[in-house]
Amino acid sequence: MTAINRFLVNQRSILIVFIGVALFASLQSYFGGLKTFVEGGRLYTTYNNYIIFKQSFFHLIHGQDLYAQFVEEQGDLFKYSPTFALLFGLLAVLPDVLGLSLWNILNAAVLFFSVYYLPKIDTRTKGLILVFMLVELLTSVQNEQSNALIAGLLLFTFGFLERGKYWMASLCLVSTIYIKLFGIVGLALYLLYPDKFKLTYTTAFWVIVFTIFPLLVVDTDQFVFLYKSWANLLANDHSISDGLSVIGWLKTWFGWQVNKTYVSVAGAILFCIPLLRIREYGNFHFRILMLASILIWVVIFNHRAESPTFIIAISGVALWYYSQYPEKENYILLVLAFVFTALSPTDVFPPFVRNEWMKPYVVKAVPCILIWGKITYDLLAVKLRPRPAPEKLADQ
């Protein structure tokens, strides 16, 4: 066994790398000094996103509007649920360097363990999946984002569904929705499994629990006000940005001034078409490709998608490639995703290339868009083949 293979099958070594990445990013942010988000604007900490999450807890318990501007404290709006603000109190009361580090470690650890919880995938392949995610994981935790946590929870949802553990599956899925609403797309996974009545009432239970959780610290009037304020923020957020998305790609590459709602509806229809193949629901490879489709879809059809969001999409890319037979065209797309999605925001590309080409032309999103199209085609028209055992791959 080569040194690379020994590393890939060594869960402890990969876990150390993941935690190391999280700690490195945390300390880099904590000691990164101050920065501004607009030229000549107010200075904020480098770990501004963590401060937003932290302050949301204190705003909640002090009866303030979570979704108002707090320019003296943070450089952006809080956009998550009131429940997230309350749960974040576990970290908010800690010193910043400790809370920030634990937050990033939580993101990395949930993603790490969720991959190892996936069924019917050998240990070496799980190692490959995790290594492929590393660069995007670093990008996400450098921005103190929750995206790796969301990706991990969606993977756990799949793992629990495969094992018939519906209470845990629905807990993980509902958790993603109360972090970022686009986790709701994961409900499509329920169609692939039996006992939908149990899935319905377990999900309803967790929705009720997560919704009313803030009542532990606020009265009913403030509770209703916060949810109305959150809904208003989300409703008015749609026209602000095109993001690293299908919409941004269509506008910058082809000059199409498309309606965002129409694009989202078209994307939803294309996403749902493979679900018409009900007879394939019993095929594990069909189910895991549907999971990959969900992970990519929620990013590329999100008009607010930013670079740190792509750890979710890259998780889908890794699942798509490493869960099936390694076709040559799939390998080419995988390489494109690694180079232009994972590496495009890094110093591998000179600043003028990133600023003049990568960002304006949403290059980061393009490989994921192509791969999502390939996944949809595969789900509809291709006889899915499992990935051979590692020893058989070595013989090819």
C-alpha cells in the first residue's frame, strides 16, 4: 500500500487535517486585523461573519430586531432564523478566539463525520471525497460561514434515511432549514424512501420545536415580530444580487437579462424531472446522485451564492464522481471543478486573472453548472454503474 493510500484510509489522519484547517483559518481570521467592506467605510474585524452570529444572540435576549442594521457592531445583516441566534449563544458567551475556533471546528467535524456515515462507499473512496473538499472547506471556514455545516447535515440526512432512522434524518434536515432556508430542497429526498407518513410527522415535530425555541427567551409579541422581520428581509433580498449562479452565468456569458423567478422555476422543473423515474427509487446510485443534484442545485440556483457557499456544491460534485464508475468525461469535469471552482479564489491564479476574469464571469460556478447538467442527464438516460473496488481500479 502506497503512502497516499495509507493516508486515504486513515480516518484519524484526515480528521487531524480537517481540524487543522479549521484552526488555521480561525487564528488567521482572529489575528487578521481590521478591514472595510466598502472603500473608505467603517472598519470591522476580519471575522465579521462570526461577530454577526455572535451578536445575534445578544440582540435576541435583549429584545432587539435581529434583522436591523447594527453598523456599530457588524458589517452586514443577520439573515438566519431566530432559532439559530439562540443556539449560537453556546459560542457567543465564549471569548472570540475560542468561540470562533469551535465554530469552525464544528463545521469541519460535521462534514468529516457525515462523509464517513455514508453507506455503501469504501473507506478509501470516502478519503478521496474528503481530500477533494479540502480547498473549499478552507474557503468556507476562512469566512466563518455555516456552509460546511449545512453540507454535512444534508449528508447525514441521507445517511440516516438510508438506515431508516427517520427521526435523526428529519432532525438534520430541519436543522439546515433553520440555518439557511434553501435546505428545504432536501425534502425532495423523502420521495425516495418508504414510510412517508413517519417522515411527515417527524419533520413536523422538529419544525414545531425549532420554530418555538426562541420562546425560551422572548415573549410572544417579540416572537411574532422576529419572524415577520425575518420574512420581510428574505422577501426583499431577491433583487439585490445575481451571485455565482446560473443567473449570473447567463447574464455575463450570454448577455441574457433573465427574470430570476423564471430561471428558478425552470431549474426546479429540470431538477424534478428525474424524480418521475419512480422505479429507480430502489437503486442506491440513483438516490445518491439525487443527493448530489440537491447539493449542487441549492448553490447554482441561489442568486446570493458566494464563494464560501461552494463547499456545498463541491460536496455534491465529489459524491457524483466518486460514487459511480469513473468515466473519462466525468473525470474531465471533476478536474475542471477542482481548478476553476475550488482554486479560482486562491493565489494559484494571479490577482488580475481573478479580478478581470474569474469574478466578473462567475467562472467558479460554471463547472458546477455543467456537472449538474450531466447529473440530470445521467439520472434520466444512463444506466448507472457502481464504482469498482479500489483494487479493481488499480488494475485498470
